[in-house]
Amino acid sequence: METVKLNNIGAITNALEVMMERDKSIIVYGEDAGFEGGVFRATQGLQKKFGVDRVFDAPISESAIVGSALGSAMAGLRPVAEIQFSGFVFYGLGQLFPNAARMRNRSRGKLCAPLVLRMPVGGGVKALEHHSEALEALFTHIPGLKVVMPATPYDTKGLLISAIEDNDPVVFLEHKHDYRAFKEEIPAGYYTLEIGKADVKVEGDDLTLVTYGHMLHETTAALKLLREEGKEYSVEVIDLRSLKPLDTKTVVESVKKTGRLLVVSESVQSGSITAEIITRVNEEAFDNLVAAPVRLNAPDVTVPLPALENEFGVNKDKIATVIKEILG
């Protein structure tokens, strides 16, 4: 199998290119996503290869971007639309939540909305207001939407291809901190990964640590930090990859083995994915727990300006501290 070494941004570009070659119904667009290739260059080179009819710029109107994605999807296309930053998406929710997410149900299955809404999320890059939000839990509350948030190039490409092929709307969240942070060898051609399937990144026996997105890499760094301190904890690390549907089975099976649970998320605590995971574990594996589940989130405040971002965010040091508190 031919492979290519790519970072997350390259995996996105590669996935789009592979799919646009296979399926002429796929269109790609967003603010500056055409000629410039997007502010992060995720679509760079695609307009030159596939033409302005399939890769083009959108007006600065999130409502128009999402609404046109829905309309074109209902008309037989497979749009992949980009919201420049997730903090800008609020103006498009009036099209996404009551219309795109409900289309299959509203039409009693006669119409569907095979669209992908890509957007950069998360902090850690000391950006300005509306550029650092972690809003993933907001989307998971809406029936009819699928929500994906991969952390690695391999997962990013495979899940984006699956999202494009899905016949229902998929919100595809990309952590901007990890766009160019690392590379890995991935298949150069077509492959898919199942939406709704978590991945056990590290096996362990003492603690189940569930996370997703950039927090996977902060978790990896935290475990390295603990090893350097001489703490040889056996921690099972689960990357959710998909936030809706959630792979409850993989998490519960792990907790039944370890008896302990820590859920880590970059988002603010109230209404977070962490609460949903803990609730499901309590419902399905309560008798297997030897300690109360723990969650680690950012505090319930607006994302601060850059000077305070380190104090606000979840990072390797905070994760390491909580692991030590749990395991002693």
C-alpha cells in the first residue's frame, strides 16, 4: 500500500482531493477557501485542480454558507463547506439546527442532507475573541447531526472521507493547534473509518482516561511527564474520535477492567461531553467502579484573552496532577 507522510492539514487536503476525484458531485467552499485555499490552507491547490465551479469562495455570511450547503445537498450534491472559525458559526445555526439536522425526519426520509461542515476549533494558539472556542457539546445536543473530532492525520483523513460519504449532515471539528504539529504515515489513497467508533490508543489496567481532539496529545504529554517523575501508572487512553454517536461500549468495557474513570475535555464544564460520558458509565458500569468518576474541563467562563489562556485551558500539567490525585 502506498503511503504518504502528512500532518492534519495535509490529511484534510488529501481526503478532499481523493474524494473529489472519485465523486463529481462533491463541491468545496467557504470564506477564502477557493483561490487562497482557506486561512489555514486546508483547501490549497484544489481550485486549480478541480476548477472554480467545484472549489470556490463564499461570502462572509455563515447563514448563507450553511443554507447553501443544505440546498445543494438536497439537490443532489455533496457539499463540504468550511466555517472559518467555530466561533463564527452561530449565525449559521438557524440553518443547521432547525433545517439541515431535521431534513430527513421532516421529509419522512424522502430527502436527506449529505453535507459536511468543517470548522477549526479550540485554543492554545493565543488567538483573539471568537477564535478559540470549544463548542463541540453544543452540536451533540441536536438530533440528526453527527459530530466528529479526530486528533491524528490517519483518523482525520479516514473520518473526513466517511463524513463526505454519509447521507446525513456531519459537523467535522478540527483543532487548529494540531493542524501542523506533527506528521505520520497514512495511506495515500481511499480508506474510511467508522463514525461513532472510539479508538484505544494506549492499553492499561489502573485507570480509563477518555478524551478527544487536542486533549489526546496533552494526555500523551502528561503520561510522559509522569514517567519522567518515576510514576509508572497503567492508564488506558481512549480517543473518542466521534462525539455523536458516542462509542459508549468501548468506554464501558474499559471501565469494567480498570474500575476508574477520568474524562478530559478542553470545553467549559457545564453541559460538556465529560458529563455525558460519566452519566453513561454510571448507568452501565456503576457496580464496577472502585472510585467516583472524575472530569477535567476548563472553567465556566468566557475564553480569556491570550495573557490568561494558559491558566484557563486544560494542559498536560493539569492532567498529570489529576491522574496523581486519582492513583496516588
